[in-house]
Amino acid sequence: MTRIDDTFARLGAGGRKAFVAYIMAGDPDLETSLEIMRGLPGAGVDIIELGVPFTDPMADGPTIQQAGQRALAGGQTLEKTLQMVRGFREGDAETPIVLMGYYNPIYSRGVGRFLEDALAAGVDGLIVVDLPPEEDEELCLPAQRAGLNFIRLATPTTDDKRLPKVIENTSGFVYYVSITGITGAAAAQAADVAPDVDRIRAASGLPVIVGFGISTPEGAAEIAGVADGAVVGSAIVKLIGERRPPAEVLARVAALADGVHRG
């Protein structure tokens, strides 16, 4: 059982949905990013998705691309991202942390070394968007053997023929991308999402969390009403990019969390 498994068991026992918040590590700088990260659990966040900045983030829309560019310009690296996790763990041993990003920085570090370091730092799961299931021997299976959840993305185009392959080695939860395209591109609609959430949950036996296209407490509540939880990323990252004070960012996060927990 990982922290992610424990979190869903606890939430499920209380009839609650999970609120997952995404921030980019090192945006706008390492210190501010860590301050916001430390404040997320108190604002109602159940699972933290921590973005690892990368030079070619093909699945991300402009808001998160710009966050990654700001972080890289400020000197953020994979090692500094792991340092953030270690710093967070000094005061929080319970909140799950999922690293989300691309394979190149992990490959450059070396898979074995990366997994050892991530686990020691306090990482609980990985979302690596550019490694398909056909490459599970590359990172997914070693990660699971090391004790990390490997979370796979499903999309509106993941049909019944493809779905078994997608979920075969997935653990923790399934991240359902509610819209086709890049992050921050459109608003998710609960009525459109519900049938696929039910289908994926039935096939996988795992919680299904919906992300992309959620930016308001009302939208978060609607999505959480048909899923096991919701992810909000671009709406939070946009505030950080505007250099809003951390307290203001966290107040917005708390409003979104309230929406999810009402769902």
C-alpha cells in the first residue's frame, strides 16, 4: 500500500472525492514553489502533482509550458525537484506526491538511480506522458517493483480495444484526460465524462480522476460528482505565473478543493 492507496481508501471510507492539485516545480522560483507546495494540504489538497520542467512539453498548453520555461530559466532541475520533495517531507509525511513530466530527464539521470532517489525523497507515484504502455519495461515496471505507483492517462479516444493495454500495469489511479488536445484548452463537461469514467473504473478496478478543463469550484464539483476526484492545474499555475502572493494562490486552491469535496 502506498500513500496514494491509503488516501483513496480513507476518502472512500468517508464518501469523499479526491482533489489533486498540479504545480510546476521551481515556478516562479524554488523557494516560492516550495512555500506553495507546503501550503497545499492545508488548503484541502489530497494529492500533489508536481511538474518536472522540461524543454519540450508536448502535452502541455501555453500556461504550463510557460511555467516550465520560467522554472528552467530560474535553474530548476530534476535534482532540485527532488530536493523540493525532501523539503516538503520534513513537515508532511502523509500527503501523496506524484511527479508528472517526461522521460528524457529520468533517462538522463538513469532509471535505477532516479527510482532510488525518488523513493528516498518521498515520491509516491509517476506520470510520464511520453512513455506508452508498449514501453512498460523501460520505467513503469521497474517503478512498480521499487514501490512507486505508475499512473497512466486515458483519453476520450481510448476505446475498448486499447483500454486493456493502457490499464494493464497502471496502479494508484487512472488519470482521465477529459478533452482531446493540450492542457488548459477547453472546459470539461460532466455529462460527456461520466460514461468513460464508469467504463474505465469497471475495467481497471482503480479510482478514476479527471483532469484538463477544470478551472472553477463549480466545474470541479460537477466533475467530482461523476468521478473519484478532479485535477486542477492550469488555473493554479496561471495565478502563480501572475506572481500572485502564495496566500492568494492557496485561497483559490481552497475554493477549488471545496468544490471537489462537495462533488
